[in-house]
Amino acid sequence: MLEKALTGKRRYWTWVFFLLGIIGAGFVTYLWQLKQGLSITGMSRDVSWGFYISQFTYLVGVAASAVMLVIPYYLHHYKKFGKMMILGEFVAVAAVTMCLLFIIVDLGQPQRAMNVILYPTPGSILFWDMLVLNGYLFINIIVAWTALGAERQGIAPPLWIKPFIYLSIPWAISIHTVTAFLYAGLPGRHYWLTAILAARFLASAFCSGPAILVLLMLIVKKLTKFDAGKEALQALTKIIAYAMFLNVFFVFLELFTAFYSNIPGHMHSFEYLFHGDGVLVPFMWTSAVLGIISLALLIPSSTRNNVKILVPTLVMLIIATWIDKGLGLVAGGFIPNPLEHITEYFPTGFELMISLGVYATGALILTVLYKVATTVKEEAAT
Amino acid sequence: MENSRRKFLKIAGISVLGLGVKPVVDVVASEEPQKYAPNAEALRGKRWAMVVDTRKCKNDCTDCITACHTIHNVPDIKNPKHEVKWIWAEKYGHVFPGQEHEYLDHSVENRPFMVLCNHCDDPACVRVCPTKATFKREDGIVLMDMHRCIGCRFCMAACPFGARSFNWMDPRPFVKDENAKFPTRMKGVVEKCNFCAERLAEGLMPACVEACKDKALIFGDLEDPSSEVRKILSSNYTIRRKPELGTNPMVYYIV
């Protein structure tokens, strides 16, 4: 089926070569990082994880969110999601691939990455994260590719695929839970040391991931003959509304515990992120305001079901959740440092270029997979 | 054609088999005698620990830092974002956050508090390391295998004492007088205080302890009731950093 990605209109190839250009630039920058060390990033002794690890965390959520299609379709037999299933799973494939790349570019000695397998350490959450992420990638490739192959031949997917589909449900929850455990089990990092972190991660994932998918579906509808269906998108938007509500609610729970208890350690990171002249303060307020506005627009069905309002709403939601998880989360855990000194963090141009390269790789994978899927679907329809 | 392919496969198969058998043969039939034996002079302990007597520590004195950083080839990187440090001075309020108050004794407020790896009994850094590159020895010393470290910096996120440094760049140009007896590091790996494991093995006290003229740093075996650290602990009120986190630090402070 992959050969369908080799024929396309001019528009398709322009996009592919554009992405390849960015990937190339990102790769060259990465070679520079390999030579110079991670000193070309904005990270420091005090803020020892930065943009790479936060992108990884955000994208694990995007990947996990495919389950928001799988559960209604396979467990509740909501057939309207049928057309979108494969496209949702392909988003997961692209997202997990980006996650793995972000881990690799963050390593100080990437050529030793296999040490994680050579010296397996089940006590380390990173070991489990490696297992669940690779497993999830594998499951989604198998499930989506097999289903698409069946669709091309106009037959039902083979029965042996069913266990993989059911397995993908707890597995999706597990990838984001394990990712939250990377943070939530560390003593002395108050911003992360909270039992609700995994739940918060899942809530923000289940609103931001489907939001990205809805926007993708609208783009695909414009560019190809494939239409996910109005009802399906409205149902997915309802899921986004619930998840976003939970996400905002969970943040309020955190704020209550921190500020009503008045325990300094619990308040420090919030104070740093939202108060004073820290570099992240304007971003965090942008996130808070956009988050609240998007939630307010998602709750009434009149604004939620109006595509003209929905698109900016989802864009706001994606920006809000991205800043929260893709910028504030990691920095907030490290600032103030264990000795209560404040070292600011902001990604450098090099760091952003490498990240852009990883995102372009994900976009290229997604483009190729979507090209194949939409072509197969168009052919099957005629 | 057919014949030669079969031949090729046969040889390839036997070769692979041979590769698999060799390590087994090595184990059973290794003739080499033990080349390395522990130094008879080595200091042996069951639970190494340190007491920092902050009353004796003088401002502007950097003897322990210089000794440690010179002996261990710690690079002298000026940019605080990229610096590597094994032992350094902090103010009371930063070492014991939450314990400071505005009426604090001035001598305590202005005194240097030396901080270093606590060689915790239940180290969070060891728990999170995905490759066992950082590990706890039987005598309690938490060590780094610089050749195994992948540079993921999970240990730095886990350490609640900020004791670990990462080599953000190649450290070698920043090492002035290289000590050939101790390895230099490469970029992309984490490092920290090793309680001078290499000196203990030669029967020497840690470099910082030896360098301190004021005897503000005391090192010894916690499980030996007659050791100096035990005597000091039983006759002085001592505190540790962040005991509530359950890592059980092995560096004690007399304030």
C-alpha cells in the first residue's frame, strides 16, 4: 500500500519536500549538538530537562488520545467513528515516533541508548517508558495497517487483530501514566510530586489530542474526498469538552492544595510560573486565559457545533495545553532548584531548530500515512 | 551455485555457533590468574559517612573545594549554567530550606555550609537510573559508571539535593592541571562526589577531609562504634538535609 505515497499532485510533493528541508536543517543542527554537547541548548545544571523532554511529554498525550476513538468504537459500538479510526491511530504512530526522537536528541550520549536494553533496570520508570512506548508504536502500526489493508480489499479486518485493539486501550492509558510516573515519583520536586499528575496528564491528553485530530480531519476534508462525518466530529468535540473540563478542574485542585495548605514548597513553583518577572510568566498566563476561554466556548452546544467558532476554540485549547505541558511543566519542576535558587530556562534557537526537525519528521510520517489512507479510502469508495 | 550456497551457510552456521560457545569456554577454561587484588592498606567500612562541623568552617577558605576539584579533574567552567561541582559552599537557608528565619544568629547566617553528595542510604538517583550507571556500593558509597551513563539526566531530576552535575560540553579543555591518576570525563555524562572511593582504596582519607586544616570535615564508618564520626554524632546535636524525603542522607551537619 505504501506505493500510494509515491504518487501525488504537485501540492503533495511541495509539502513533502518542504518537510524534508526542515528535517535536514534540524538534522544538521543536531549534528552540531552532538559535536558541541547539550551546552547549545538553554538547559543548565539547575534546569536539566527542557524543551525536548517537555515535547516528549506532550506528544505522549497526543499518542495516547487515540484511545478516545477506540473506546467509543470498539467498546460502545459507536459506529460513526469507524471512518476516522485508522487516521486516529496514524496520529498515534507519528506522535510516538516523535516521542522516541525527542528522547534520543535529549541524551548526552545517544550512541549508548541501547544500554537501557543491555542493562535492563525494572526499578527505573524510564525502562518501563521505553517498553510501553515501543509497544504502543508497534500495536498501532499493526492495527491501523491491517485495518487499512482490509478496507482496500473491501473485507472486514481479520479476527486476530481484535486482541491487539483491545490491548491498545489499557496500553494507551499506560503510556501516559508511566510518563507521569517519570515525574510524580521524584522526592523533592513539589510541582511534580502529586498523586493527581497522571490523571492531569490523561485529562490534558484527551482534550488536546482529539483537538489536533479534529483539526486534521477538517484539513483532510478540504484536501481530499475523505470526510470523517459531521456527527463523528461533533461527538469527538463533546469528548474534548469533557476532558478539557476535567483538565481545568484538576489544575484547580492543585492550586487549592498548594495555596490553602500554605506549604511553601507546594506554592513555590506556581508562584514562579505565574507571579513576578520570570520569563515563563506571560506564557503561563496566556495558557490560563486561552484555556478558560476555550472551555467556555466548548461547553455550550451552539458554539461547540459551529465549525467557524470551533476551529479557533480548538487552536486556543491546543496552545493552552501545549504551554502548560510543553513548557511550564518541566521548567516548573526544576525552578526553584533543590537549594531554592532560581535559574531561568528558555530554549535556544538551536534547541528549537532540532525540535522543529523532530516535529517535521512526525509531520512527514503523518503525511505519508494519511496519503496512503485517504487514497485507499477514496479508491474503496468508488 | 546451489552447492556453494550450501557450503556458505554451513560455514556461517558453524561460525555463529563458535561465537556463542566462546564465552562459555572462557568461563570454564579461563587460565588467567587473578591480576588485581585489593590493596591491603585500603580503608574498609560498612557505612561511610561524613560530619560537617559548620562552626569550624571559615569564610573565604576554599581548601576542600580546591583539593577535591583538582584531584578529580573537575573542570573549572565559569558559566553557572554549565558548571560542574562536587563540593561547594551554600548559605544556611539554601541548605536547610524552610529552617531559616529573620532572627537567625548572624554567625550561622554568614557561615559557609559545605554541600556535596549525601551518599544516601536509599538514593533516589540510583532508583531512577535506567542503566545502573549510578549505583550504591556495599559500603554505602553512591558511585557513577561514566562509561555506562547515557546522559538522560533522570538522576539529576531525582536528586533532592542538587548534588549532580552534567557535562554540558567537553570538560577536558577546562581542566588545568590534569591529575593522571584519575580519569577525566567526556561530554554528555553525569558526575558527582564519589566520597573519594579511589583514595579509600589506597588507605587515604577523602581529599576534602585531608585538606581541611580546621578539621571541619570528619569522615568515618557509621557501623564502627569507635569511629570518630560515631563519637561526634553521639556527643553533638546534628541535622541532615531534607530527612523528610526518606533518602537517609549520610552527611550530618553540626550547626
